[in-house]
Amino acid sequence: MSLNRKPQSLLVQIVDVTLIELTNWRWTWRTMLLLGVITPLSSMIAAKLLLNQTRPDDLAFVYCGNVLLCLMFENQHKVGGHFVFMRFHGTLDYFGSLPIKKLTLIFSMALAFLVLSIPSVIVVVIGGAVLLGVRLDPHPLILLIIPLCAISLAGLGALVGAVARTTAEATSLGLLVTLVLSGAGAVIIPPDRLPKWLVMLGALNPATYASSALRQTLLGGATTYRIDIPILIGFGIVSFWLAARTIEWQKD
């Protein structure tokens, strides 16, 4: 009797792998509290004390930049750390023995960490608005923008996890990438408060467009999201493709 079986549909594969990856809640809640909630809210409090509060744009950038920081810590950073853990503990080879593609695994993992990050995002969005006195005017597109920001940047986290040589290196490199993305360009700080060269560098930074999309869809005045969305989708496709090309596993 033949043991060959037709692989499950792509949707079924994504759902199954995502459910497997959701078991990571057992270790993510600690870092969710520290990096995903306390760090962004503390940054907002410090910025409120230092910035001129008569400039609404300052608070808008600080607020949305730190919401994005929450998404990066909860998704990009954790995906990178989890990938390198899987590499050194044989889990990646286990998935390699299954009839799934690398891109399916990466997307499912990003989706799982997005689901796990929802409590942190809600706390930071609401708590940050209260702390900074920011008036929320959410656009329906926010339901697309938040997952798009999280998943597109998670591809970069997977790439970090694929190239890191040790778990410690993945943690350090992931943290460095997160801080560089949040500081290169008008992500947390308005462009008129930055050197021109840093603003120009920000044009190459996907976090610039993610922060812009969050400002428009959380605080109102959505106009340029038509530019931000395609750029984030394009960056996500490229980063996922690079991560899939870099990740190695042993097929049975």
C-alpha cells in the first residue's frame, strides 16, 4: 500500500503551524511585559517630560513611534530569537521533515507572534494615549496596518535568526536592529528635529513608513497610507524571501 499522501492545502498548513507556534505563550509573557509594554510606555513618559508639549506633532510621533516599538519587540525581535532557538535545538529540522515550505513556516510564525502580541499592543495603544494626552481617531484601516507592520518587520527578525551564530548573538543583533530602525529617520522623533542626513536615511527605513501609517490610521488624517502600505508589503515580501533563502534545514 502506498504511503504517499497529498499535502494539505496551504491554508490548513498555515493554521496548523500557527497553532503549534502559539504554544510559545508559555515563555513570551515575561518578555511581553518587559519589552512589549514597560519599555514603550517608559519611553513615552520620558519623552513627555523632555519634549515641548505645545507641539502636537511631537507627541504624535512619540506615541505612534512607541506603538511601533511595541510591535517590533513583540514580533520582529521574538521571531528572530525563536528562529535561532529552533536552529540549535533541532526544531527546524523537524519542520523540514514536514511537507511544508519555508515561507509557510515563516509566515505562520509571524502570525502566531502577532496574535500573542495583541494584549501588549492594546495596553500600549490605550495606556500611551492616556499618558500623553493624545486623542485617538482610529481609521478602519488600522485593522490592516497593525498586522501589516508586525508581519512585514517579522521577516527581518526571521532573517536575523537565520544568520545569527548563537542565541546570545541573535538577541543582541535583534535588539540592535530594533533600535536602529526606531532611530533612523522620522519614526519616534519629528523630521524637523532631526539632521537632514538622518531624515534622508529614514527614506530607506521600513519603520519610517510603518510609523507614518500608524499615525494616520490611529490619529486621523489618513492620506499617504497609499504609499506606506505598498512599501511595507514590498519590504515584507523581500525580507521573507531572503529569510527563506538563508534558513537551512534537513529534509528527510
